[in-house]
Amino acid sequence: MKIPRKYAHLSFAFVMSMLMAFIMSGVLTALLTGLNAAFTYHWMHAFATAWVIAFPAIAVVAPIARKLAALVTEPENS
């Protein structure tokens, strides 16, 4: 079962925020705490915190970013 097209913006925000929060929280946790026995615990805590912020932020900012990108790029058929 697929999600209706009218929810594409939210599904994009969900997937993008999950991936970005996962990657960035992992990198920053490794830099700040190192790869030690508690790394996974700290990473998952940081990921959960980051995702709560990232999802609504991307849902709001993505349409603005798309419009700005369209302003600085040429259409494909030019």
C-alpha cells in the first residue's frame, strides 16, 4: 500500500529527516565522545533528539529550499 501523492511533502520530510539526523548525530557523537562502549547509546539518544527537531524543520523549510534552488538554476529544457 502506498501513501497518497498529496502526502509526498510529508513523506519526503520524514525520510530526509530520518537519514540526515541519523548520519549527522552519528558523526557528531563520534567526534564528541569517540568510539567507546557507550557510543551506540549516546548516538541513539542524540538521533532521537535531532529527529524530533529535524522532521518539522524539513517539513517547513523544504518548500522554501526548492523555490530558492529553482531561482538559481536553469530549467531542464533550456
